[in-house]
Amino acid sequence: MMPQELATEIDADAFAMPSAAAHGEVTLAPVLDLLAAKPLHAELLRLRGDTIIVDGSQVERIGAQCAAILLSAARSWESDGQEFSLVNPSDALSRGLELLGIGLHEVGGIAPDFGDIEA
């Protein structure tokens, strides 16, 4: 079986699991690697048009493809005038994004706190 065939047989829920709590909530899986990219993209695309909350608390590893998908999704939601929030980012998710040159705030995470800076 070729790697492409394997990727098509993998269940999308293994990578982005809709929360039972409400529509528009997604819990990211622990491993967001190359095999997770297509299912993650499909899950986020399915939710486009709604306010979305992405829970990153379980992420242990993130690759460039999934980071790019989260970045693209955050920008897409912003251009649609919808809220895209990344909540509870794990340390591994925060570090992984940082290593890829992506700020947490760029993917809907908490904006960096610069304290009381006066202009």
C-alpha cells in the first residue's frame, strides 16, 4: 500500500475531533504531522462560516503543514468576519509554532502581553 493510499484511509476524527459541547469547537489531536494535514483541513473547512474555538491542549507535536493550515484558517476566518480562537495551547504547540516562525496570536491564540506600554 502506498503512503497516499494510507492517508486516504485514515479517519479525519483522529486528527481534529469535533467537541460534543457545541458546533464550531475542535480539539486538536496530539500529533499534527503530514498525515494529519488533510483531515485537519477538511474538518476546519467543514466548519467555515461559524465562529470556531480550537482547543490545542492535547497537542504534543505539530508539523509545518498543520501549522500552515491553522495559520490559513485563522486568516480565512478573519477575512470572513468570523472569530477563530485557539485556546489552551499546549507548551509543545506553542514551541512548535514558534520554531516555525508563527506567533501564537497569528493562529487565533492569546495576543502577546507587552505590559503597559504607552505610545
